Amino acid sequence: MLTRKIGKLVRGKVTPAQVAMACVLGALIGFVPSTRTSPALVLLLLSLLLVLNANLFVAGALAAGGKILSLLIMPVQFGVGRLVLDGPLGGLMSSLINAPVLAWMGFEYYATTGGVVLGAVVGTLAAVLMVAIIGRLRRTLAGLESGSERYQKITSKGWVRVLMWVLFGGHKKTYAELAAKRMGLPIRPLGVVAAGLLVGLVWIGAMFLAEPVVTYAVKTGLERANGATVDVASADVDFRGGRIFVNGLAIADPNDLGTDIFRASKLEGAISNADLLRKRFAVDRLVASDASTGLARALPGVRVGARREPTPTPPGDGKGLEDYLAEARRWKERLEQARDWLEKAGQKRPGEEAPVPGQPPQDPKETLRDRLAREVAEKGYAFVAADHLVDGAPRVLVREAVVEGMTATNAPGEVFDVRAENLSTQPWLVEGAPCVSVRSRSGLYEAEIVLGGASSGGGASTLLLARRGIAADRVSSALSAKADQPLLAGGTVDAMIQGAFSPAWVDLPLDVLVRDSTITLPGAGSAPVRELRLPIGVRGPMDAPGLTIDAQAWGQALADAGARELAEKVRGRAQQEVDKATDRVRQELDEKVGEKVREGLGGLLPGRRPRDDGGG
């Protein structure tokens, strides 16, 4: 009964010290935003509440009130966390964040650190207020108890005593004795036992509930990285054997939610138990079994998180994909997904800027404030962390991942081997560069991406994409411009792009090699070629690059391939375009310069007066 609880505060044995401890611990518990981010902190506070002889009723009331207040002022709580983590105390907090066991407190989360500060302040203020109120009531009642005959006469009646016992509970000491007592028993003997049982239950629960907890963590982590649904049948960790198991993994394609971009019946890896106390998950070698890509899903996936706005092709960087490819939209979606993955895999320490080859136009640098605002919108206040304070080793590191014998629905008959190294949440803490390579055993497909610029060892970020043996007729059908005759007829095409790049910007040559085909250029004619190498420039944002074709270089390539007549026509057409462009620029300059001269001399030339902008 609530009145009895309140009555015990005034009439019972509770001391000011017990009330103060209850206020502070209760408020701290209420201001912790999530048990998921701060499991050790919540366990510590609950254990202290049980062990210290704090009043549980007061602690519960403060915890409930603190939780409501925390939700109402979460932006303020987040801001307080920023002042602590990104302010003068950042070095001290970094030591706590990276220390064994303390790493599980969750102090790297802004809302958690802000909650600890606000909880301590609110708890202390509540303690001062409640101790003062209870002390004053006890002193007042002590005066009535000893100096008021009327009070003594009323309280001596049997029915009054019974009513007070029902409503407020009984007490054996006088109010004067209660008011004089400042300290009680600091330790609750049964609380020590209860805290031990709580820790034991958590440990047993961790063993029995490890599978659903790990499954949830793997699923949510992969969904945030992928941007779409990830299905996991089960995931478990064998701490004694140092192994991790993931069964029934299916990762939906964010750009084609009806298919899986990756599916595997089982993943098994070796983990380092020594890193777990520091909240580090280091997987030495992860091996996938029965892997495939492109298989249809039984139920379509769902996109997770905000989608990036489409990037337009910058002016002056050649024509966009729409000008050349029939399925340009699909290509741009693929490139958009690739850019997202690369930016996550190769992210720089906050505040550092990745080198961009080719001197492209730079977007305004994202400030810390902008980054935090974006992450708050994506994750919520409770789950935004100061990752730049994580030091020594990344939170999650996969040193090596191997997929052997993967099949793909869009490449029937091909078998792929995939290898990845040094994939982590904080690549700037790893000396080795993040690297992913995919190769088909036939040699027709090859891809390798190395993000050297993101690692602590430094180096260039390089890209290699190669597709060999493509049917030339298939290339012609994929082009957006349709003519009476296909661009290529018969033969095969090899295409390769290779060089240094950044996830945001590419400036690379696309080398196209045509073998044993007939090339037809509208308005120029056709010619058979045995081996023709055509250079194409690719420059611009990765998800919306521009393609540039140098007509003079193509003419030289045609001449080298033996198609001299076709080469001359291409060069002639190129020169005509140059002449037209030159005439157009000259005409525009003449018009602009002439107008400026006429405006400047308008008052001197006969028959003209300077224009009166006032209209008079």
C-alpha cells in the first residue's frame, strides 16, 4: 500500500543516508537510456542498490521518475554527453571506454554518459530535498509527541493507533530517536546474497540465452550495414572453444528486395576471448558454406534506414550513364549500394578527410555536429556513439573471411571464390587495409578492392573490375542508343577498370578490348576488326559517374586495328564538332564583349543614350 510505504519513510527506521543512497541510485538507473548499450552499468547499479541498505521504495520511485524525465529531455541529455565526451574530459573518458570490463558500461554512447551526469545531479537534488522534508517532519512530530497533550490524547486511542498502523505501519522508536539517527546499517545482508544471485542469474542466462542474444546482434548489425532485411536462423558463440556459428544467413538485396545478394547455410569462425573483456569481437577466420547470390526470396525484404538521395552527374564530366546504357537506373542503384558499402568499410576517423585522387570538386566537409545529427536521425539518441574515442583495436574486426565455391544466378556455370581481410568498424585502428577480392574459377570475372587510405598503415585505395569474354551482341543490346545496325556484331568484349580511387569519387580509365567483331558507327560505316582497344574515361561520383569518349583517341584505335577508312570519318566528325564548338564560343564571346563595349560607350555613340533604369 502506497500510504504505508510513505509512512515508513517518516515513522520507520529508514535513515537519511539510506534515503540519499536510494535517490542517487534510483535516478542513475532511470537515466540509463538502454540496457542494450550499457549492460554492465545497469548490472552494477542494481547490485549496489541491493547491497547498500538503500530504501527500495524511494529508489523505485526515482527510477520511474528519472526514466520519464530522461525521455522528455533526451536532446539535453545527449548534449551533456557531448560536453563530457568531446570536451576536456575526453581523454579520461577514452581510458574508461577502452578499459577491460569498464568497456561494457557503454560510456562511449553520448546519451549514456549524459544520463550518468544528469542522474547524479537529479539524484543528489532529490536526496537533499527528501532528507530535509523527512527530517523536518520527524522533528515536528517529535515536538508534538513530547509537548502536545492533545496530540498524546488523540494518539492514545485504540482506534487511532489501529488506523495509523493500517495506513502507515508501526514503529517502536519515538520521533525524537528517529530524527537523531543519521546512519543505519550500510550493508543489507540479504542484499549481498540477492546481488550474488543476480550476477549468477545473469551469467547462467548468458549461457542459456546466448543464442537469441547473439542472433539478434548479428541480425541488427548486418541490417544496418546492408540497408535491407537480413535473415538469420541462429547464431551462437562457444566461449570455451573460441568459435562463432551463424546458420541460415540470407541477406536481401537492397535494390531488388525479392532476391538475396548473399546466402549461406553456415558461417563458422574463430574468435579471440581475450578481447571480449574490452568489448572487442575479433574473428580470426570466417568460412562460409553453400554460398550463393541472386536466389529468389520466399518473402520480399524491407529496406532499413534512410536511402541516399540520387547523385547527379556533375557538369563537365562527360555524359551520364543514361546516355549510354539502356538499364542505367539499375546500374546507378548498384553503384549507389557499392558506394554505401565502401564508405562504411573504409570510413576515416571522424575529423579526418580521405584523400581524393584527380582533384574532383569537393563537397562541404561534414562537421561533427552534422555527423551526429545524421546518426541521431538514423539510429536515435540512445545509440549514437563517440567512435573516435575507441582506441587500441576496433569494436568488431574480421581478420579474414573466405567463401569458396559460391554460385550466382546471373552467371550460370560460374563458380566464385571470395576473400576478405581486415573488415572492421574502426578501420583506422587496423594496420592492414580492408580488402575484398572476388574471382571466378574460369577467369572471366575478377574484382578486387583495397581501401589502403582507411587503415593506420596508410597507402592508396585501389580498384580492379574486370569482365572478360562478354558476347559483343550482348554489349550492343545493353546500349541505350538503338540504330539500324548494332554497334558490334559477333566476337567478344573484355572490359577492365583499374587504378586508385576513393569511395566518393572515381577518375579511372575503362579499357575495352573488342575481338573478332564488326563495328558499326552511325554515319561513318562499318568495318571488321580483329582486335580493337577503345579507351573510355570514367570520372565523377561513384554512384553517378560521367563517361567520356575521345573521338581522336577512338580514331587512332580504329586506325591501329586496320579500319583506316572508318578512322578518318571518325576524326573528320570529331574535327567538325570541334569547329562547331569553337564557332559557338567565338560567337558568344563576340556578343558579350560587343554588348559590354556598347554599354560602356553608349553615351558617346551618336543616336544612343545610356539606359535610364529608372524608366524616365
